[in-house]
Amino acid sequence: MRVLHIGPTPFFSDRGCHIRIRGLIHALTRRGIQCRLCTYHHGRETDGVETVRSLRVSGYTQVDAGPAPLKYVADALLLARVCGQLRRWRPDIVHAHLHEGALIGWAASTTMFWRRTPVIFDMQGSLVGELQEYGYFQRDGMLRTLFERVERFIDRRPAAIACSSRSSLEITRARFGIAAERLHLVADGVDAMPPAADGSANLRRQLGLPDGVPIVVYTGSLLPVKGLSTLHEVILSSAQRGLGLHFLLVGYPTEQTAAFLRQHELSACCTLAERVPFERIGEYLGLGAIAIEPKVSDSGEASGKVLNYMAAGLPVVCFDTPNNREILGDSGCYASPGSAMSLVDQLETLSPDPARCEELGRRGRARVQAQFSWDASAGRLLEIYRTVLRSAW
């Protein structure tokens, strides 16, 4: 079976949707599926993913998540590349990631209608919900209405939709009226356990982390949409309460956080590791005693970073949301949604109790090993592919 993946993003860029694309392609390849990814002109190459890139868009170098005017040009060029692959490579399935990918996949399949190539939409959250979080509709309610119609249109085009979380599945069913039989849960996963803290002494020295102080680690984009203001408030309040914690933030962009730390004289209790290749995230997680997830999302998007925290055996402090509950179960430390002070309360309770930290970390590791893996997700995708192909022919 040949599967053409569409990734309307600068793959690979060390963030959530890229990690999902890579994880699924690796797992499908291990099952004997031929996979090829069509993506933007920029991004870095990664082993095990055959990549076909669109023509270069002059001036478009953004790798961070979020809207950008030149993305529309990149999408048009990506559509042309996908049509070429349908004509020459002749895949059996088009697996389209993100809403732009689903629209491109539908347009290419419609243009090359004689190929009769079914499109699977890999949804990682609501398009309108995500744009709302980025402040895209702050001044124009009509624009939100337009994008709701666009999202409804996109959701009704593919042969099946693979949702990365139950929340995104329920949002799609309830808000856009998609039939339950076309919706499938294909959760995020992890491949292998990150390295433990053994051998991390050099990295600890390089980062200048203090000895004998619990390290609270965060990995991911340092953007408002990811809960950055909440994270800042947690760091400041933890210092004001004298909790004796040190925060290690592994992500980008760092300018806003660096300015915040200088303004409040918090550099002594927080280290910015800036951008780190995903392949090395395990080394940094191995330095932590507790992990934190400050995001509250209305888009239904899953949280791959939480799975990595669990795989590293770290207790996770996060908000009490359906997504977090589904992933963490009884291994999470839950705060009232949206309340930074509640997160600080959880840290204050958890940090002086290493036995409870160890127990929660053990539960999380066992849970992720039993329920979340890319191989299991690939197995569910293969069932979807075969069902769709039987229906198409």
C-alpha cells in the first residue's frame, strides 16, 4: 500500500503536529506501508521520512505555529506538488494532516478525479478553535463565521477523519454534524522511553541548574496560545511563595520570556534552554522532578508533550481538562482550569513529597506504555485505510 501524506507546515520543526506526522509515518513504515510526505519548502530533514517539498516561497521562513500571509502561497504550491505525486507516484490513500492539508488533499483528488484516491483527514483540533486562541477573530466576528463555514466544508469532504483526541472528535461531531461512523480516534503516541537522569550531570552543569533543588520542566512553544502567560504567573508566584523550585523551560521563541524574567528578577530561579532538537528532549526531561502543562485549549487539540512527560516517568501538574484526564488518568495532578494559582498550589503540595512524585511518575509511565504508542495508532489507521479502500472500490 502507498500512502501520500500531506503536511502543510515546515516539516520538521520540533513541535507537536510534526512529531505526530513523523511518529505515524515511522510506525506505518514498520508495518510495510510505503509512505511519502509532501510538505513546504523549508524545515529540516529527518531520518525515516521520505520527503517531497514544494517550490520555495521567497520571504517565507516562519517555522513557528500560527497564521502567516505567505502560508496561502505555500499551500497553493503544495497543492501543485500533491497533484504531481498523484499523477506520477499513484498512491492508494492520501493522508492529509491539519485542515489545510485536508483541503489540499480534497482539491488534488478532485482535480485528478480519474485516480479515485480517497482522502483521510488527520485532525488535531478545531480550526476555528485554534485560530480563536491565536486571536485571529478579535476584531471581526464575520471572519469567524466565514471560517466556521470553511471548517464545516472541509470536515465533510474526506472519506474518514482520524482525530488525535476524543475532545476533537466530539467537537467535530457536535459542532459540525459529522456522522459518527466517519470519525475515528487515533491518539498521539510515543516511540521509546527517553533516557533517565543518569549521565545528565554534564548537561546540568552546562545549563547551570542548581543542585538539591526540584526542577520543574516545561517543553514546547513559548507562545501565548500554549499558556505562556499562565506559565509566567506560575514562575512568579512560586518565587514569591518561596517554594524553592527551579524552572527549566525548553522551547522557543524565548524573547518574551527572557524579558519577563529580567523584569521580575527571576533569572536565578528559571533557566531558558531555547530550541532543542526533539531527538534530545529526553535528556532534558531526565533533569526534571516535575513536569508542567499550562495550556487550556478550546480547540480539542491533544498534548503530545504530556505523553513525553509520562514516558520520562515525571509527575505532571496540569489543568483538569477532558484531554488531560483521558491521557493521564489517575497519574495527574489536576488544577482548576485557567487558574495559575491552582497550578502553584499543586506544585507546593507535590514538590516536598518525592515519594508521591515517584509514585505518580511510575503510574504515568505504566499508563503510557500500556495505552499510547505510535504502533497502536498505526494499527488503527490501517483499519481505516482498508475500510475506506473497500468502500471506494
